[in-house]
Amino acid sequence: MNSIMEAVSKIRIIDGHEHIVTYETRRNENVDFFGLLHYLDSDMITAGMERGALERHHQRSDEEMAELFLNYWHRTSNTTYAKMLQCVAKDLYGLEKWDVKSLLEMNEQVRRKSADPTWYTTVLKERSGIDMTLTLQLPEVHTTNVDFELFRPVMFLDFTYKIRSLKDIEEIEKESKIDVHTFKDYLNAVDAILKRFVDEGMVATKLGHAYWRTLECGKPTLYEAETGFNRIRTSPIDEQAAPEQLRALQDYLIHFIIQRSIAYGMPIQIHTGHHETSPSGNGNVLTNSQVTGLIPLLHEYKEAKFVLLHSGFPYHQEYLSIAKNFPNVYTDLTWVYIISPTAAKQILHQMIEMVPQSKILGFGGDYIYVEGAYSHQKLMRNILSGVLVEKVGEGALSEEEAVQFAEKVLRHNLIDLYKLNV
Ligand SMILES: [Zn+2]
């Protein structure tokens, strides 16, 4: 093996972004093979499968599930999402053939692993070389309760600024245990929730609003935000405020959450670029997540640490230009390698040429299951070492510089930014 590849293969990774469900959830849900599809499910939907067809509530037999799966597998097996499942099946479960019989065997194996309390440690620490993983539970689960041996929590805060009806305000009351009658009460309640998350071990906040509105954010006055808030607070359940009032309220709260994240020393992860089809009920309005929409916020909050997720793909040229100029922006390659290895390679090449290496966060698997983190890190290590070999070949980096770069972006930068004790 080439010496750069060997060095990269040995780096103990700090994984900057996953959505791995807690082991208890996995065991209770008795997750099987069809529960591991994750991203591939999206490609199958794009290839014509009915959304949710492979979910368990249809009461199909395992055999029927396997047949339905194979029907769409044949249509999608070329994509990197499919290759990732293939890698999991081969490396972690020894599956070579893709027929009903083999799938049923793997199904049983996955179920057994879902009941094995050592499986997470085996896959993450031993098979993937990942020392620590930043993980986000689903947006509707507001808990920092993770296994701190393996994980640190990052919290979705969308629920604090996606308020549209009385129900959403009641959710904040419940989480904060504060009665909310005025907008000031509401801000205090949101701050109390943030403070609680920090005390419980949160290492960063996450704003995922590009999935449900634009990243562009105005600068409404307190009065404008309060007007929208009061409209909702005084409405009967489920009656919504006017869109422009809601927009002012959301924009105000986005500013507030950034301000409070700064106060608590929390880096702010923001979704930019490509959307997953499954959770984006808004019909994949890609243009909502153009990274340039964030520029006014990047200008205003110089003391913030903005981690812009997913390299802004497919707006990665604008993204790189922004990262080159703003000291408060960190680039992040979460999810990018499996969206397109070719794009990831191109982005890495340009990142090395353009962005100070102290601001690059090289890996986040963005998977729900530990198996996905395994296959993704394997692909990432291949792509990263390939790019570094090319850079050394071009004479742009020495071999020593190339290895140091990899160590920084896969480990040291994340330890520094998220203040991790590992
Ligand atoms: Zn994510």
C-alpha cells in the first residue's frame, strides 16, 4: 500500500455528524436488513418505488419484502447509496449474492446484531476507526441522551423557531417547563432549553431550516416578531399567522439562536445544499438551500463558528469562495462522499487549494445506522488518500504535509472546534 493511503487508513476519526439512533432504540425496533436502507430508500423512491413501501407497517412477509426490494435494487444498484449498502452487506455480514435467499439470511443476521449490545462499539471503534461521533437524533426527539462512550449530542433547534400554531408554543412550554404568554417569555423558554442542552453535554447546535424555508434571513424588529407571536398565542389551536408575520418571527428567532449559541460557545451547524428526498416534505426546493443566502448572517456574527454542512453541494463553488473569505466559516464534508465521489474529489482538490486547513472538517457519515458510518468512512478514506496522492504527484504538497492535512481534517480540527475530551 502507498504510504499516504496507509497513514490515512490508520487515522482515528472524529466523526462530525451522524444521526445514529441510540442502541436502545435499535434494539427495541428490532431493526432488520430493510431497516438499514436509509439513503438507498430515497434512490428507490426516485426510481419509482412508492414512498414507504419497504416499511414494516405493510405487514409483508420477509420474503415479499425481499422480492420487492430486489425489484428496485435492479434499478438503483449503480448509485453510491447502493454501493454503500453493498459494502455493508459484504464487509460486515458476508453477503455476496443479491437474491431472496441471501437477503433473508442477512435479515436474520442484522436482527441478531440489533440485539447485541457490543455491536455499536465493534462497528464504530474497531471496524471504522472512529473514536467519537457527533450525533443528532431525529428533529422531533429533543434529547441529549446518548452513550457518551461513543457519542456527543448535537441538537436540532428547528423546533424552537418553526412555530406556526399554538401547539408549537406548547411544545416549548413543555420542554422548558416555563409558562409562555409573552414573546419575552418565549425567548426565555428557548434560552432555558439551550442552557439545559449545554449542561447535558451538547457540543453544537444545528439549524436544518433549508429543508422547510429559505436560508435567506432578514432583520425584523422585535415588534414585528412579537406581532406574529401574539397572533399565534391568541389563536385557537391550529390557526396559523399570516406568512409574512411567521417569516418575521422565524427570522428574529434565527438571530436569537445564533446569539445564544455564541454566548454558550457552541459552534452552529447549518444545512446547506442538497436535500434528501424522504424527509423533505416541501418538495425538494433546492434553491432554498443556496449557501449565498447566509451571507448577511455571516457578516453580522463575526464571533460565531458556522459549520456549513455538506459543502453546499451543488453550490460548492460559491461555498468554497465563502469559506475562503469568512474567518467564521468552517467547511464540512458530511454526506458529500456518498452523494457523489467524483464531486467529493473535486471539492477536496479545490478545498486544499483554497481553504486554510484549520477550517476543514473532513468527515461526517450522516447515517442513521452504525453500518452506514462504516461504509462511508471506508469510501472517504479512499477518496481522501487518492486526492492527497494526486496533490503530492502534482508537487502541491509534500508527503508529510499530505498526511498532516488528513490528520487535521479527520481528527484534530474537530477536537479543537467542538472542545472534545478524547
Ligand atoms: Zn444530517
